[in-house]
Amino acid sequence: MTGDMRQNDALMTLEGLTKAYPGVVANDQVSFSLLPGEVHALLGENGAGKSTLVKMIYGLVKPDAGQMTLNGETFTPQNPAAARAAGVAMVFQHFSLFDALSVAENIALGMDNPPNTRELAGRIREVSQAYGLPLDPDRIVGDLSAGERQRVEIIRCLLQNPKLLIMDEPTSVLTPQEVEILFETLRKLTSEGTSILYISHKLEEIRALCEHATILRLGVVVDTCDPREKSARELAELMVGDTLHVPSREPAELGEVALSLSGVSMPSPSEFGTDLRNVSLEVRKGEVLGIGGVAGNGQDELLAVMSGEARAREGSITLAGDEINTLSPGARRARGLLTAPEERLGHSAAPEMSLTENALLTGSVREKLVERGFLRWNKTEKFARRIIEAFDVRTPGPDNAAGSLSGGNLQKFVIGREVLQDPDVLVVNQPTWGVDAAAAASIRQSLLDLAHKGAAVIVISQDLDELMEISDRFTALNEGRLARPVSTQGLSVEEIGLMMGGAEGDEVAA
């Protein structure tokens, strides 16, 4: 279908949308259209301008130039409420839910004119069953899995009967089975005429679901295509404008045990978290150990007990043979155990602080950024610049606040900050979450290179393809218990699924 024909039949048309911020043009003359009942992919590297674009459509940001039409009429939403009233709904990458409230209470908070509690509960049950996303309105959100929490966000949107549904990285916390359920729901929606604007870095999903793709690079539309006619690699190369480099690893001899956990148990610090139960593992120098599992099975607690943010109630943790269970996070860092948590803003990085200040937060000891109680500011800024350059962090400079970066660029900064400190052991949770294909390949390569230099690396991830690509051994967390690790060589998806469901490694191997 030609561009003119698409515009004539379009539900929404964007013409010349432009938005600039100090030092960067986020969107430059962006134009494309969405047809009724179409799943339309919006692709691009981190910092390509995708988030700014959908924020303009949803009324969170006002364009500097250009215009939008919805159903043939000028569309200029002043705020999200106006966008919702016009039939535009959005499911954000980061959930905006209150753990202590029920499903119905959370949904009511996101509605402009919620009905009474009984009527809303009935509508939630009706809509959730109709779209294959069963949801109990009385459940407390803090007790829900990550997949169920996303259902809350989706049902909240569907109760508005949207004409256009924007989805930002909707499968980042879902199991393969939950992804299939979501796709069935989206196909049902499109069969009823709803259009979907779909943002994801999982290119095989784009190929399976989307009928049309618009590709952004540095804020400019550089191509359009039918993603079903392209390979994932071809899509990635359209996004980056260059050949995609696949991570490679040179064989390395494994050294002695670098980090060991033996019988570690710990109640979760969070009321809605998962207790660790008799966790044992060891990782050797030069090895990458992959830990899979559905979100909410103890990943955050496991990283916290290794980093020193939480203390094991039972069991022991040794680093290079020395017991470290009583050591603080700073003391563990000084000894070479570095970590990068999943939550970028507020945990891995302080959003209001500059990148230089964030470099100081975890690099002060190993990079010698403090001397006799005084900050070595020039050296700290050089460290921040080194991270930005080495990991291709798209930002005007180290003085910019961490919160001003796109999610993927902040992730590159956070991982780069730890990798460049040459840790003896590095533990990372979701290292490429929300990161484009080229940046993900670069991050994975940096982890492989670190292991090749002799570091022990533990990668906690929900991306099973990632774990199979870079791990020497694989294990899985299920309800706070860790399966016995097995070699990733020859490991099948079915065997991985069994481990994620609680089977032991030797049961799988049998």
C-alpha cells in the first residue's frame, strides 16, 4: 500500500512532528500513518526518539511543529486525559501500580470517571475473560506476578474502549507462555478494529505480530517495511544503519571458585517479595553463570544478598574463599564484588544527579575518586566520560542528569560503570532490559570480554535467548529456590521450562 493510500484510509496520521530539547532534536519531521486494526511497529535504537513520539501522541509532550489527525480530525491532546477521551490508551514499560491496593482500586485510580466498586469489579471480570486475560478484581496487586500486573495495566486501558492502543516494551517481564496469551489478546483487539502501536526491542516478536514498521534513527524516519518480510538481523541493521555484530567468545580456561553461596536463606525485605530458600551456587573465574526465571521469583532478593544490601539469615557467602556475609556493600566492592540491579532509576542510578555524580556513587573506591575525604572531581568526570565513550551512551555530556537519558542509554551507562572497574565478580540483573539490538550485543560482548579476562560473571535475566547466548552454565529461580546448574550446551527450551517450573538440573538432564 502506497503512502497516499495509507493516509486516505488511516485511523491516525502524523505529519512533520518535531520536538527539540536543549542539545538534541528528539523528533525531526516525523511522518507516518496507522490503519484501523493494524499492529504497527515503531523501531529504533535507544535514543532514536520513540518515547518522545508516543508521549506526543498521548498528550504528555507538546510538539514544536507538525500536526496529528485522528479519524480525519485534527488531534492536539493537551494532556493524557484528553488523549484517552479521544480513544488513545497507553501501556507503559514501567508499571504504575500501588502494591498495597487491590486490582480494582488500582484500575479506578487510572480512570477519569470510575464507576462504583461493584460495577467496576463486574466490568473487570467481564473484559478480562473476554480477552483471555483472567483477573480477580479483589486481589492485592503486591501478590500478583509480573505478568498479572501487566494484565492490570492492559485491562485498565481496555475498559476505555480505545481506538488506538500504544504498547511500550510489553513483553519485557513475561514468560514465553504469557507472551503467546498477550499476542492472542492483541490479535482479538485488531480483529475488532483497534489499532496498536507496538514498541519492542524483541525483533522476532515484531516479525511474528506486526504488519508494518516505521524505523527511526536519531529522531528521523529512515525506512518503513513489512517486518514479516525481513529477518531480525535485517531489522536491527535498518535501525542502526550498519552491520550488526554478533557477540563472540574465545574459549577460556575456568579458574578457581570466585564466589560461593551455600545454603543461603533470607526473608524478603519487601512484604510482597519472595524469600530465598536454601540457595547454593558457585561461579568460577572466567565463567558466565546464567540465572533464569519468571519475574518475582527472588531475583531482586538474590542480588541483594550477594551485593550486601541484605544479609543472609542462614548459610554462608564466600568471595575468593573468604566469608563476606557480614560485609557491607562498600566493603564487598572494595574486594572486587560488583553488582548492577534491575531497577535503573532510583537503585542503579539517582535520577536527579548528574552522570558524573552517578559514576562517583559506585566507583569511588575502585577508581580512587576520593582522597583524604575530598572528591577528586576531575578524575570522576574523566571516569564518567570514559563510560560514555566506551559504551556509546547517547547524552550531551556527563553533566546531564541520569533521569534525562532514555532507558536504554542509562542501562548502558550503569553496566559500563561496573564493567570498567574491572571487577573480580560481577552480578547483573536484566543487563539488556529495554535495550536495542545493537546495544544489547555490545553489552553482552562486554560481559563475555570481562569473563575472558578472568572475572566471574553472574547474569540474572528473563531473556532466555540472552542466557543461552552468553552463559556457560544455566540455572533457574523458582519461588526463591535455585535449581542445580547445568551446561547450556545442547539445553532445549523444554528443559529450560522445566527448570523455571521448579525441576532440578539433574531431573532435566535425565
